[in-house]
Amino acid sequence: MILLGPPGAGKGTQAKRIVERYDIPQISTGDLLRDNVARGTELGRKAKEMMARGELVPDDLVNRMVGERLVQADCARGFILDGFPRTVVQAQWLDRFLAGKIFENQKPCDPPVVVQFDVDYNSLLERLTGRRSCPTCGRIYNIHTQPTRVPDVCDVDGSKLVMRNDDRREVIAERLKAYELQTRPLAAYYRRRGRLVHVDGDLDVDSVTVQIVEAIERFRNAPVGTESGGA
């Protein structure tokens, strides 16, 4: 499963729910990169050298890290990809990879179910600009939708809440613009493949989960060899 959505759309919350419901791992490319660097693997050393020079880690290295992770036993029942693919080239690589028999005594994996969160722009601004966090315990609040009992003070330990720099309105506008430019071709690719499902991210958390589970089950129950895209 791949979750597409702008910052603040609720992907992290829904990913945790899907992980718990289906007992599958959530795989983050950021975590994979940090793990390979920390363990000093061949891929990690190459990535570290490139990052030290201020270069982006190229697709082939990221793809290899993802490939090594997906063949591990806990992925045999399924997985959620976090931060991958980011480009159509990566998506094409993933399709080719999953088409092979990556697990012994198992048929090739089905193509991923791709869920796109549709969220109103003003709702995103409210979610992100209203977000506050406790620097001590890490608890997250929102002054609009999940306020503290005492304004700007953590309910748990009484620390003064802080606002992240990247949650400021001017920064958010740039983040949303970058997301739109990056994701539009990726969404179009999966739409053509019949794998893209839209969910209404403006609904409450439980209702969004219901939409995602319905999409998963629809694809799981589709006849072999057919695509079951949603509008």
C-alpha cells in the first residue's frame, strides 16, 4: 500500500491504523537510509558520501535499499510504503520488482493499492498552522481541533507549547506547492494503472479509515488479473 497526500492530510495516523489492523510493517525510506548509514552497509556508505557532498541519494541506491527490505519475511503478507515512490521512475521500478517472485513458494506480488487523500486547502492550513507540540513529552495538539485545557500549556507536564518553523503559513504554502508538482505525475501514473483510490481526508479519522479498508478489501477480492481502481 502507498499513501499519497499533502502534509497534514493524516497519512501518519491512518498508516498506524492499517499496520495494526493487518499486522504489516510500515517501511520508511528515511528510516532505511538512516539504518544503512548507521550499520555501515555498502549502500549506506555510498549514500553517506553523497549526502556529505550535498548530493541527493540517487534512485538506484534508494531502490536497492527498498528491495532489500521488501524481501524480508515480515513483508510477505503486505506492507505500507512511507516516502516511496516519489517519482514515476521509482514507481515503475517498484512495479517491476513486485512482478518478480520475491518470496519463495509464492506467486508474484500484486501491484500496490495507492490511496490519495483529498483534503481542502483551507483545512490543511488550519491543521498545520494550528499544530503545537510539547518540547518535553512530544505530545501534539492543535489550537483549532485539539486544544489544551490551558492555552499554550501541555496537559501532561505543563510545558509551554512550541510551533515548528515548517508549520508557519509561508513555509506551508511552499510545501504544498512542492507536493502538488511532485505528486501529480505519480498519481496520474497509478490512475492509468487502475490502482489509485481517492478518499475524503476532510472526514473524521474513523470515517477515513473505513474508506481505506474498503479500498483494500475491494482490491483483495478482485478477480486475478483485473484492476479495481476507485474514483
